[in-house]
Amino acid sequence: MVKRIKFLGISVRDQERALRFYTEKLGFRVLTDQQFSEKQRWIELTIPGAETGVVLFTPEGHEDRIGTFLNTSWEVDNVEKTYADLQAKGVEFVRAPEKQPWGTFVIMKDSEGNQIVLSSR
């Protein structure tokens, strides 16, 4: 049976730029960084305190997914504080945080233009 999600793949154009973004701005840690093919590395990151990881890798033929909306939501303790902290580090957002009956969210853009929802209850 399925136990957990091991990692979420994020399509990126520039693996080195994306690696710097996710480690320096978001605080993720490198689990493995090794050559996968002539064109790409397999870069798997861990998120401190989380079981699910992130892989910065674009499967061949899926380059059109780079810079699009990533259908996922990442939980943070406080959206407004996270928004302010990440803005101070130069992270771009689609707009300011928004409160909804189910919680608060904001949409962040990573170094490759991928849009990722950050949310809290």
C-alpha cells in the first residue's frame, strides 16, 4: 500500500539557479545531487520537518510545464509572516496574501516562474 508521497517533481529550466533558490531562499537541503543524463542532474531536496521531498528535474518532453502553475499547496505556519520573510529575500509573488473561510494563502513564484500556493489554516 501507499505509505506517503516521497517527492514532488518541479520542472526547471536552469537546475543550478533553481537549486540556489530552493536552498538559499526556502531553506531546503540537498539529499542527492548527481548526474542523471548528459543534460540533467537528479537533484533531490528535503524540506526540514517534512516527509515529502522535492526533485528539481524536467522529464524529457515536459519542458512546456516549466513556469506554469504547480497544482500543489505547501503548508506554512503563518502565510503573512512567510510572505514578508520571502519578499525580503527577493521571492516574487503573484499578489498579496488572501484570507478565505478555509484559511489564508498566497501564490509564490520560484526562480523558474513556477507558481506554488503557500497556505495556512
